[in-house]
Amino acid sequence: MTAISYAERIPNNVNLSEDRRLQRALEHWQPRFIDWWKEMGPVESLAHDVYLRTAVSVEPGGWAHFDYVRMPEYRWGIFLEPAEPGRLIHFGANKGQPAWQEVPGEYRGTLRRIIVTQGDTEPASVEQQRHLGRTCPSLYDLRNLFQVNVEEGRHLWAMVYLLHAHFGRDGREEAEALLVRRSGDRDNPRILGAFNEATPDWLSFYMFTFFTDRDGKFQLCALSESGFDPLARTCRFMLTEEAHHMFVGENGIRRTIQRTCEVMREHRTDDPEEVRRHGVIDLPTIQRYLNFHFSVTVDLFGADVSSNAATFYTAGLKGRYQEGRIGDDHALLGAEYPVLELVDGKLVTRMAPAVNALNERLRDDFIKDTDLGMARWNKVVRSHGIDFAFRTPHKAFNRKIGTFAQVKVDPSGRPLSDAEWAAREREFLPSDEDRAYVQSLMGRVVEPGKFAGWIAPPSKGIEGLPVEFEYVRFN
């Protein structure tokens, strides 16, 4: 079941043609998806020929094919990694039992909620990014935006397949609702708060793909451990595609920093206002953007101590990051994990039952991964001889969910009074003036090999092609 059939109306490697009822249901949903794409996908892009990658295999080597595609004609499909014969559930109360190929009745509602929540993030990000093509800094970046968009659409298909295949009428209704909600809509918003935030400029886009898609990586890794085998296999292949999204973010921010450092060195200035006069984004503003997107993303992991997380784990539905590499009983009986709380105006650590602190553990894994990217950006700054370092904010900073939702701390984790926060918020988070300045730089550059003045070119092109390749053809 590893070969992907592109001869069918819906490309797949799940033998869809053998289940005519399921095939008809998905073919009924397909034109609605295309209508959603035309309405809410990238604006003014339907006639473009875009140099995109398309999955042709779920095997690690040679899994993707690159060629020009018009996005409404992109072959979205259903791809699961091969089944592992004899796979067992390897954590929770059901550890050691055969992995489920069908949804256990007692977990039906919980699993459906997990899948719907994950599925809802995929079209949301497309909706958030739909206007960015009008201000692209280069054809290279425009193509990367479109690649991210079509793969988010593909990930929506991955979750919709599970809903249709395993949840009957309820699943079909949930799949329809995924095309009805809208990012930022007051009456019918997307489920998670971060996916209702605006993405008005390319610095925000790079931050989103670095931070929020990294949350996606860790959530998918946890779901790839699931005892519900179709979900685990679906998420494992989604991770293959997700890696490029995080690269787009990290590389875009690195190139933004590089261009700023070049200007700072050329003009021998570290004054933010002077730097701005030369048409690049000053480093403190990049840090403030970073602070905002980091804090919005850490909220996506949920409450620090969570009974829902405990339920997911104990049932065997959602594991920890790299569950198989953790040297414990994989049941967390009597185990503890450190969490923070505010006591007498100070942040203190206390131990909580590990099974209830799974969100916090996953958040900590995310922060460690984030720190690696931060170190690579700081290497760029040091290479230009500039005395500045980007820092990951404290995980209690600017939180809206969990223990710290009502607590004010600065990016280093020092508690602040409401008055102190109000007086210093502009130091920590992007102001309206910051956002207006960044927006003022967003002019469209579509000549092959040319780049906006606020961002450096990449060190290499896509799939061995030169940087000046015509990655998007306008018709």
C-alpha cells in the first residue's frame, strides 16, 4: 500500500477504489474543497504556473516530484505510511494491546475531537496567508509560500480522510464544517486562537512558519505515536511535508537578519531608527515579532496541567514526543514532572503528576527545539561583529491560556505589575508603529533573481535550481 495512484480522481495509497461508498463520499467533498480553495486560497493565483513538489511515494528516498503546476489543478490526495505488521500500543493503560485499525467505541468522541482540531489548523493557515502573494519579496519566496499553502491543503485532506473513513455521518458533517469556519471570523472562527491571528506581512509569515508550524511538528509527532494506527501513519507522512514549512520560516528570518546586519555594518550604526532609514528591519523589532509569535504558539500546547492530556495519554491516543526513546514505564504511574506557578509574586517550580503535565513537557520539548534555531540566527549576527543576541522569551511571557493567563512577566520571566506591563509593553511586543513600518517595506518583487531590499537572497535555490530560476510563471 506504499504506491500512490495518480490515475484516480483522488490520488491515494489506501486502495480507495475498493471502498466505493467512501470513494463517493470523498468525491462529493472534493469539489467543495476546490470551491473553498478558489474563495479562500492565495489571491490572484489561479492562473499561475508554480514550480511545486508533489508527493509520489511515501518512501524516504525520491518521495517527491517537482514540476510546474497550476494550484487549482494540484493533485491533493490521501497518503499514509505503510502499516507496521503486528504494531502494538506502546504507552498508556492499553500498552501491549494490538494497535487499533478501527476507532474504539469508548474513545470515539475524543478521537474525533483530536482529528477535527488538527484538521482545522490546516485550512486556517491558508486563509491567514492568502494575501501575502501581493507583497512577495521574490519569486523564490512566492513559490515557497504557495508550496506551504498546497501542503496545508493536503494535510486537510489527510484529516478529512480519517473523518470520512472512520466516523460515519458525524465525520462527514465535521469535514463539511472544516470548510465553513474562517480564520478570524467573529461568528465562526477557527478553533484555536493562534489560527485567528492576522498574518499581514512576510516577517509575520516567517515567524508563523518557524514557530506555529513547529508546534505542528510536535503535535504531529505526539499523534504519530497514537494507538489508533491510521492516525499514527497519517501523521508520520505529514511530518515529511511539514519539515519544509519550518525551513521556510527559519531561512526567511535568517535572511532578514542577514540583510539587516549587512546594512548595519555598511553604515556603522546600531541605532534602530537609523537602521530603518536604510529600508531594513531593525533587530529589536525582529525580537519583538519573535516574542509575540513565540507566546501565541506556546499557548497552542494548552494548559500546563491538563486532565484532557492525561486522558489522551492514558487511553493510548496521543503520546509524548519521541515516546519510544523515553526510558520509563510509558504508563507514568507515580511519575512527576516540574511545572511553574506564581507564589507570592515569584515564579516557583512544583512537581505535578507527569500524566497531567504532558502539555508542559511537550511545550518544553518545543522550546528546546526553538532554541536551536535562535542559536543559528545569533551565529549570523556574530559573523557581522554586531553586539546583539536574540533570546527565546520565558514560557510564562504574554500567555493567554493556562496558569499564566492572568500573570504579567517580562521576556526574562520577571513578574511585573499591571502598571509596569502597561508602561513597558512596547519594549516587548510589536507596536502599531512597528507593524506599520514593516508593512511599508512590503513591496512586490517578481523579477527572477531579484529580491526586496529588506531581505537577503537564499544561499541556494530549490531542488538544485539556481536562485534566479523562474519559480512562478504568470499567465
